[in-house]
Amino acid sequence: MFSTTIVRRLSLAALGLSGVAAAVAAGPPAKSKPAPPQEGIGINLANIDNSVQPCNDFYHYANGNWLKNNPVPAAESRWGSFNELGDRNQAIEKRILVKAAAAAPTAKMGSNEQKVGDFYAAAMDSMAIEKAGLKYLQPRLTQIAGLKSLAAIQQYMASPKSISTGWYGMGVGQDSKNSSVYAVQLRQGGLGLGDRDYYLKEDARSKAVRAGYKTYMTSIFQLLGDAPALATTNAEAVLALETKLAQASRSRVDLRDRLKNYNKVPVAQAVKDYPNLNLPLRLKDAGLSGAQDVIIGQPEFLAAVNTLLAGTPIADQQQYLRWNLVSDVTSALPKAYGDAQFRFQQVLTGAKQQQPRWKRSLRATDGALGEAFGQLYVDEAFSPAAKARAKQMVENLRAAYAERIMATDWMSADTKKEAIQKLNGFAVKIGYPDKWKDYSKLNITRQSALQNLLATSEWRRADNLGKFGKPIDRMEWGMTPPTVNAYYNSSLNEIVFPAGILQPPFYDPKADDAVNYGGVGAVIGHEMTHGFDDQGRRSDAKGNLRDWWTKEDNEKFTAKADMVGKQYDAFTPIDSVHVNGKLTMGENLADIGGLTIAHQAFQKTQQAKGGQKIDGFTPEQRFFLGWAQIWRANSRPEYVRQQVQTDPHSPEQFRTNGPLMNMPEFYEAFGCKDGTKMVRATTDRSRIW
């Protein structure tokens, strides 16, 4: 999203997956008698590998047999609990979409059923897509071919109807230091490979990715009609331009620094500093002429863009714009375009087979019409009662968090007071929005999948730009209801749990509290802890970027966080590849804090107090097994290398073991002694909350 707002997610690997929840609960509703624990529910005993000692490697102890018996499918780059859940849920979503597609021709024009059904039907109509070819894209390609000057390039980039213009990002989002207003924001972007290091590193992996990327671009240019030699020349021009952008880009670690990436300047100053961006024109065409200031994420990047716009040959800029346009809509172009894209994805992720068209079309529908589709989804799959029960579990965790904050021995009374205010200020969103997005101005037909994509892109941009000058929409969601994920948004100071994640293995209404607190309880605690991680803690209860910590408390927190960074730096998922403790800092702190808070809340349950064993495991042991089993996953080496370089989340093995290695409660539950691999020396343990 176009925002300096920090949004923390449970797992980037889960984005795009979706799910259904028949019931969600925090155990029984208040005042009701809890159901007795049932054996064989919640923990899959067949997953456990008893040849591994839990005190040496708890992840492989809890999941070892599953890992042996579940290789990565050909169409996937990783396979784990998220994928299993996503597959089960996608079958339900597919049923909803097929039904909507069949009903759309007779549905009320403009209704959710019509739009969702026609979008999915058009995306699935491969014969129509092949027949159309570039028919619906050609006017835009012709427009790009006619850009013969910098002024023409500026005009093209300024038009809200232009999509995928590259270069840099511009949009409207909350002002991080004044969360009650929307601000115009500019940030780095324009890299087809997403991460700057792919362009800059000289290791074998990076070189292979660049070579694959060049091959991909060359294939696309040839499909557009370029002769082979010209296609190669154009690909080289685009790669050279993106490399220059990469050289000016900040690293993913630097992009985590919220203060460094907040640079508010008057519009007049930005116009003076970056004249070749023609900001007056861009603001005018975007309906943002009333803006007095802009927030610039990375000033040195915009300075480089300013220079490159004037110094790059127009012909090369045309190829760059051409590439950005086509590569963004390959899913709605003939099969050859999608095949070229997949061949490059094989280089990046190691996937052996392209996913079936219905899965790709499902994701496209959710991405384009997420809340229209979401309304059909929750009508069938998620009840108001389930929403209320999930909210109760959140409040249980909030109470436990308050206890942890007050019990800290390193935080001063003044900082604790602010922390409690922030905790109490968390807005909680469960399942689906209370107010749905209005898609009335978005026209969707089954005539053309590509036209639908283009229309959706224009609608989304207009929706974003239209926020400027209006009150903050605190009802808005950043994920769709079917999504298997969760997030914390700092500027809104909110924690959000879509319906998709509130189901097994994260939550199972038939399972005992230990498993549910180790699963969805830790997820809730994870998102809460993002409000107090190394970046989320910079915002106050109202969502403003403000330093509310005493100097001494700040120093103590930083020392504890640095210890976590060093712990994760030492983890090696494959050969000499190390986890980046600075890149993954926020997620690691959230995992450690989330599990700690969930454990605290679990102690208040009757199961924890009763101590009754189920399937031979104590409640404490089941809590930790519940945690470990939600992270089970196998990944291809290519995927792991990409994850370590670009993903702020650690690989699953270390998301499991990392927090446990800092928890004496885990040692006690499994009788782990000093000297075993899961037990850190007292001086090496880090616990913040």
C-alpha cells in the first residue's frame, strides 16, 4: 500500500492463500461449561518423530514424520500448514466462484454476484483470451510508442489511467506523525525483481536470477513482435535502467527504519529538488493539487530518478514502460506470456509445474474484488457468532499482555503507563469488515479478462487518491476476508484477523485450549507484539510516530532486541546461508512475544490448572506442540534462498525453535537440561515481555 504506515503480517508466505471458518472460538463463551478435552483432536500424533529428542530440535520432533511424508508438490515452491489450509479452503472458494459465474448472466447488473462471477468467468476463459491476443492492450502499447519526449513521459506517468508506470511509487496514506490525516507519499520502486540485491550482488545465485530475468524480458519483447536481436537489446536496456534504480535503492533492512523513511517537505521544495518528476502536473492529474506537503520515503532514490529521467534515452524509457505494462497483466494475456513468466518463476522459487488456471483465477478474483467476493464468502462460511467468540480470545490475550507489561523488571513506570494505553487502544478487527468497500463505480464484464484487470487497477488507484482530504477511514481493511494471514497496522493501532486464518490448524473448535492457545493464541499475541517490536513501538496509542520511551528504557529494549538479532543471525537453513537477524527482527520479536503472551493467557484456563494429560502429553506440552505444528513446512532450496534475502519472516524451523530456546517454561515442560541444544545459557536468553 502507498503508505509509510508499518503493516506487520503473520507470514508473507501465506499471502494469497484463503480459507473458511465454520466456527471460531476462544474456548467456550463466557459463563458456559467447557467441553471435556478429546483424545486424538488438535495434535496430530502421526506427525511426531520420536527418533528426535524434543530438547535437541523441537521442530523436527513435532513435525519430523510429516516432513518426511509430505514432499513439495510440483506446482509449489513450499508446502506446509498454510498451503494445506489454503488448498482445503480454495476448494470451497472455487465452489462459490463457479456458482457465481453460473449465476452472473442473470444476476442484477452491478451486484457482487455479477461482478465476481463475470471476473472469474473471464479469467477462466482461456479460449477468449487467446483469441483476443493483444487487442485490448494495443491502445496502451501504441500510446507508449508515441512518447517522444520527457514531457510526454511525464504526462503519461501523471495520468491516473496509466498503470504500472515503474520509476517510483506515489499514493495517499496516513501521515505517520499525524495519523488523523491522509498525506501524499512518494517512495522508491520500479524494480521488476523487487529486491535491489538481485541487481547488485555478484554471487552465483544473483547472477542466475538476473540471467533468468533477462531471458524472461527477451521472451516477452519477442512475443510483442520484436525481432530476436531487438528483443535482446530492449531487455538489456531495461535491465540496465533497473540496475541504476537498484543502486539508488535502500536495502530491505534500511527500509524498516520508520524514522529514516519519513521525510516530510513542502510541495514547493519537492518540485525544486526533483524538477524532472513534474510533480505539479502529477499532483494536478491525480486530484491532489491541494496538497501542501509530501512525505518522501527515500530522498536519494528520487534524486536518482530525477537524474535518470533526464539522462536516459527516450527509446529506453519506452521499453521500460512497455515492459512494466505487459509484465503486470500477463495473467490476462495469451498462454505464451504466462509460460514465459512461469519459466522465470522456476528460477526464483524452484517450482516444477505451473498452478492450475482455476487457482490463478481464484487469486486474481480475490485480489481484484476481495471484499465483493468476501461478502459471498462470509455469507457461506463465517458467522457473526464465530466473530464474537474470536473477539473474546483476543481480549483474553490483551489482559495477559497487560500483566506481562506491568511485571517487566526493566521498564519504568512512565513507559509502562504509555504501553498500557497503547495496548488498551488496540482496535480489533475479526473475520470481515463491518463496512464493505463500494465497487459501484467498477465495471466488470465477462467480455475480457484483460479489460477487467485494467478497470480494477484504475478503480483501485482512484479509490486510493480519493482518500486525500477526507477523514481517516478506520473501518478499512488491508486484507480480504478469505486470506490466511493476519496483520498489525501501526498508524491505526489495530490488529486484524481475517476469517481465513481462524480455523485448523490455527484454531480448532474441537480441540483443547492448549492447542488453540499455542496456535491462534500465539497468532493473536504475535500481532499484538508488533505494536511493541523494534519499529511498531515507535508509534503511540493514537498511531502517531512519537518517541514515548524514556532514554533508559529505550536502551534496555535495544540491548534485548540486539540479542535476538544475534541469535537469528546464527541460524543457517541451508549450507552457508544465514538468516538476516536485522531484516527479520520485527517478526522474530513478534514470534517470541506472541508465544510468551499466549502461554501467559493459557495459564488461566481450567485445562492448564487441571494438568490432565491427553494422548500422553501434559497441557504444557500440548501448548508447545500446538505452536510447533502450525509451522510445519517443506521448501525448495531456491525458495529458501529467496526467502532469506527478501522475506522479513524467518524460515519455519527457526520460527518454531527460536522462541522456545528463550523460554524456561518450554524447558520445564519437556524436562530439558542445560547443555541440550534447545536450552540457551541464561546469559544468552532474550525475553522482552
